[in-house]
Amino acid sequence: MTTSAELSLYPLTPNYEQVIIDFIHQLRSQPGIRVATNGLSTQLTGEYNAVMAALTEAMRPTICGEITCSFVIKVLNVGVVPGANVEV
């Protein structure tokens, strides 16, 4: 089953940029998913297991880090092409 996830990372620090950049690099290093970014969020698309595994592995360094952060994640049971309308 193709799945998409849209997520936003909010590091609770004035120096938030590098935390977000590092997280996106972690996501892009994960196999089996397509990653797209914009100014508000990051979208992942792939098979369900690949998307969930990518989220788990990419989030680990941020969650285990010293900076307090918040992740907001939406998971859809359809594949989404960034910028395209989703047929329902």
C-alpha cells in the first residue's frame, strides 16, 4: 500500500535551522521513499513499511538529541505527489 506522510519539525531553540536541515538529510538517506520539502513541511511517499521505517530512523537522532522539539505528522493512505490534487 502506498502511503504519504507530511511532517513538520519544531525545534524549541533560537538556533533551529541546523536541527531541521540535519533531520531532512536523515530522511533523504532512507531507502524506498520519495522526499519533498517546502517552507512549512516535508512530505514522504512510498510503501507503508518504508515510510514508517524512514520516520523511525530519521527521527531517532533528533528525539535523542539535547534540543527539545515537537514533530507534527499526518499520515495518509494514498500516495501524494507534492503540489498535485489528491483524488478521493
